[in-house]
Amino acid sequence: MTIAAVAGTTAGAAYLIVGRGIATSTIGQVLLSAAAFPIVTAIVAALLIAVQFAQRTPQTHGGSFGMTIFAICMFWFYGVMASAVIGVPAAVIAVRTFRG
């Protein structure tokens, strides 16, 4: 599931970046495409943290509020690492494909 999410997000970003000519160099397009998944995970993590701040209810299982935030931050870190391992090669392949 993670491989499909990272590769799909990266390929979609490469399609939009190459199609609109946002970056002129191949390296610039690869870097922007590879950065797409960490940006998406950062947005999701920020939304989840905002929801946690809005709820501010005590945990029923005895856990703390900080543990939830830690788990969300670990989710973002996992997204960054998955993007580094899977997203960079997928971005190279996608940009080469879409550049023709």
C-alpha cells in the first residue's frame, strides 16, 4: 500500500510538473516530484494535530495527549523515509517518461 501511494503521488506530481513546465531542468522536476509525498504527509499530519488540539479530551486508556502527537510525527517521518527510498527512483522514472 505504501509503495503504491508513494509511487502514485510521485507520478501524479511528475505529470503535472512536466506538463506545466514548472521547473525547466530535469533535476528540478525530479526533486519537485520526489517532494510531493512528504508535502502531502506533512499536510495530513498538520490536520491531524489540529484535530487533536481541537478535541483536547483525556485518553480513555490512560495515555497522554503527547503520545498522540508523537505518533502523528512518526507517521510524517515514515512518509519522508518512504519517499526517499521509493519516491526518488519513481520520480526519476516518471520524469523521464513524461519528458519523452
